[in-house]
Amino acid sequence: MQERMEQLVKLLNKYAYEYYVLDNPTVSDGEYDLLYDELVKLELETGIVLFDSPTKRVGGAPVSKFQKHTHIQRLYSLDKAVTIDELSSFDEKIKKVLDKPIYTVEYKFDGLTICLTYEDGKFKCASTRGDGEVGEDVTSQVLTVKTFPLTIDYKGKLEVKGEAVIRLSVLEKYNETADEPLKNARNAVAGAIRNLDPKITEKRKVEIYFYDVNYIDDNDLQSQTDAVEFLKRNGFKVYNFLKVCNSFSEVVSSVDEIEKSRKTIDVLTDGAVIKVNDFGTREMLGATEKFPRWAIAFKFPPEEVTTKLLDVVFQVGRTGKLTPLALLEPVNLCGATVKRATLNNMGDIKRKGVKIPSRVLVRRSNEVIPEILGTTELYQDSIDINPPKLCPSCGSEVVEIGANLFCPNKDCRPRVVASLCNFASKDGLNIEGFSEKTAEQLYDVLGVRKFSDLYKLTEIELMMLEGFKEKKIENLVNSITYSKEPMLDSFIYALGIDGVGKKTAKDLAKKYKNIENLKNTEIEELLAVPEIGSIIAENIFNYFRDNENIKEIESLFSLGIKPKFEDSAKGDKFKGERVVLTGTLSKYKRSQAEKIIESEGGEILSSVSKNTTLVLSGENAGSKLDKARKLGIKIIDEAQFENIVNS
């Protein structure tokens, strides 16, 4: 009986691969259904379900929440170009490292990035991209998708990347009978994958197009073309368009081809992806904090519409900055109903000629809040937009600093709420279950105004908040308690210093090792930190010269907050060195050399400047080496590097 089950599973998976991946079915739906029903019957009789049985792809029971999943290797997002000049600039940067780069050009589908993990030739789990390092486990949902294999020939550990999509024709058919029609394919697929009920995912008939091998144990793949062939060999669905380009003009031609044909295909696409084909060159080029330097997305012009601007209101942010927000006559844009759009400041309003009311041109790009590009029509009753003299929230007199208006009241409700949310965020102290609504309730009911107030909350006080029952109170109290030993960079980020994001917080933690050192720093020292300019340096310096801020940090420490700094350095062979790598190393991958330098106390910089103290130069080094010579910076080759490491 089990032998027959194995035959059926093998046969049904073959037919499914032909149908879903190759789009070339060899049997009718009726024949497939008869075999499928036979398998279901045998599984019920025996109580056995084989690992790669197609019956596993039926939507199972709803999950209570998404678990976190840490990717084996970071998933980068892509930098973008919107003009040929910007694309040309990308090409020029590549040619500083490689004279004649070979590129690949592929479709950029507009869906949801999904990462699949395999071990021992078996599908293990699926996750969203998340922040690139940690995503959400969506295995139950992705199991309903038919366009990937449960078992593969490759037996090592593997991560593959793909884009989950819903075909436009499938979406149209779904909407014909749906109680609530879905407005666009991108939102439809995101809602399907990020739905706690896998049966919802199954109903929307999600597919995944695979395009990248994110991690592979025995990495013998040498190029993007190798990776794509590997995906095809192992049964993953790959979109049938990949151009190999030997020149920039061929890249432009391929991008043009995609732009012309994208309207005729059955999948939503918003651009093209250009990658350096050779993996060795990619290693040499490296990545910034956000993007790989060897790839770029060319985004096609976003959709633009005109609509009537009805009013402008001013919102108060975490730093007290007042940002004007345009209220619009509802209009459909990129498949969504748009009612609001951003305006940067009063200068932006005047420059664009915006008045109340007026007809404005609105653009929505990358599914973010739309922006107003300009005014297309004024009316007889159109009036100027005047800057507020008082804060719309607390009534304090606003102050003008540079191009922006600010509320100076640190206890202003939206300022406090935004600050608390930033403090408790994942990149901050990671207080799980803390939401904007929670922050608002804490402000309104319990008078929470400072970060330190969070650590004084009692269960009895939290019972006063609407919707806070025993379990929710227990979870929040536990999360607040667990947050007391954050990493130093998370604590610095949580303070909410204007302009200090996740990357800058990490750089500051690495340089200063503790808050006391950072508190006593001077602007000149801050300017020596990579990528910190004069404005951010001044913001940091001024933050630690404010007595209220210092008192608040001391209060946090007195309540048991103990920021930790774990220096990855185990030795001191490169202690104090700020190192730039350039060219190709023969014995080491760039990432390996960087880890060695950091483990020996060195700091890796992305570009050569007066702050660089050492350059490690490999073969085919380019402009970085030339600049280092001009600045008189010490240069070592791979042999010298190896001698230092082994000494």
C-alpha cells in the first residue's frame, strides 16, 4: 500500500510541476483528480502522509501569530534608479572596479519577497524578508503555493528568494465573486501571505517566481546565470526572461524591452532588476548598510493623477517638527484610494503653488504615502496656506528653525506618543505588544511623559486602561522588564536623537562603547565617525548638553536599565585601524577578510577618506587605491595581510 502511495506522490508531483511551473500540463484535470483522490483515500486508511505529498498543500488550521525567523544570510533590498542617467551612474561606479562588466536584466515583479529554507533536500520553512535579517515565519501560508518543490536534489543547506504574486487574471476572477473585491495584485498577495488563516492564502492562488540563491552551503555557483539554472534544475518556477548584457547599451535595450512588454504579461511589474553577473565581482563590490553595490532596480515612472486639495493640516512629530499634510478629494491611484498626501514644509507649499482649495498633481511611488508634485488649477475661492503660529496639538507658540516649524513643548501629546513608540520599537528597546494606541492611553490616562515612566508602571495602574485584561497586562509588564538589558546601539537609537538611525547608532556604539563616553564627546570626534555630517554631529552633541536628557538617562539607569556593548574584537592586530578593502583577494572572500579585521579590533570603512588609516589592496584595485596613494594612507597587499593575521 505504501509503495502505491509513493508511486502516486511521485506521479502527482510530476504533473503538478508540469502544470504550475512549466505551464505545460500533460494530463487533464479529471485524470489528476482521480489520482489525487486515490492518494487521499490511502492516506486516511494508513494514517501515513509522505513528506512531499501534494495533500500537504491544502490550507491547514489558522495560526495564532507569526513567529520570527532569522535568515541564514541577510536579504538586501535594492537601490533604485528612475532615469537612464541614474542607471548610467550605477554602470560608471561598477566600471571603476571592473572594466567590462557583464550584467543580467530581469523583470522586477511587484509582489512580496519570500525566502525559502531547505535542509537535507527537504523544504524546512518560508519567511518574509522583514528587516533583511529577521522576517516572519509564513510556512503554513506558503505551503498552499504550488510553484515550488517540497524536495530537491541538492542536499546542503539552502536559502532561495522569490517574489510571491497573484496573476492579474486570477485576481480579476477572484473579485467576480468576492464579498470585498481586492484593489490591486500587490496588496492582494501581501494580504494572502500575511494572513493568519492559510485557507485565505489558498483561495487567492498565490504563485512564487524565484530569482536568487541567497545562501548555499558548498557555494560552487559563480554567477546569476548559474543561480537561475540551479533553481530551474531543482524544480523552482523561474520567469522566462533573463538577458545577459555585455554593454550598458544592451542593458538599456533590455530595460526598454521590459517596459514595452510588461503591460501585456499577466503579472504586476514595476521595473527591471540589473545585476552584475559574476559573483566574484559582487564580493569585491560589497554592500552598504541597506543595498548591495552590484545590483539596482530601474523603476518605471509611477502613476500620477490630479485631484482636488481640500485642506492642509499640520501634524506634530517626535522631534516636534510640524509637517503639513494635504487632505484630498478621494482618488484612485495605483489601485488604492488616496485621501492624503505629504508636503514637506512651508517652502515646499509655496514652491508648488498649493492653495486651499486647488487642483493638484499627485504621485504615488512604491506604495508609500503619496506626494504632491504641483498645482494644476486654482479656483476663485483659493486662499493662501498660512503657517500656524501655535501648535495644533498643545497650543504652544511654534518656533522656526531653518526651513521647518517646531513645537518646543516636550510634553506635547503627539511628540510624547511618537517618542514612546520609537523607544519601544523593534530597533529600540523592543517592548513587544507596545503600540501607538497603548502609548496614547498611557499618556491620557496614566500621565506617562518620559521613557522612565514606563519602568514605574504597576499592574494596578494598567488595569485602568481600556482593553487591558490580565494576560495583556502580564505580557506588557514582562516585555518592559525584559527590555532592561538592551544592546548599546539599540539604547542609543531608542533615545530618539534627531537624525540618528539604526546604522548611526551602531557606529556610535562601536566607537564609544558606553553612554558615558558618548555623553562627553566633542563635535570634532563625532565628525570622525563614518557618515556622520555636521548636522547630525551637532544634534548628538546638543542632545547630551541638555540637562533634561541627562536626568532622564540617569533615571533610566537608576531603574535598572543596563545597556550592553559586546565588542566582536577578540584580538588587537588591527586595533585602531580604519580599513578599506579594494580589489580582488585570492585566498579570502571580502566578507571573510572584513570579519578577521573586525575580530582583531579594526573598523571597516566603505570608502577612502582622511579618516582611513589602512587600505588592503587586492588584484584589479581601482580608484580607491589611487585615492589612498594621493592621501598618503598606508597600503598593504594580501601577503602582508596574511602575515599580520598569522603573526
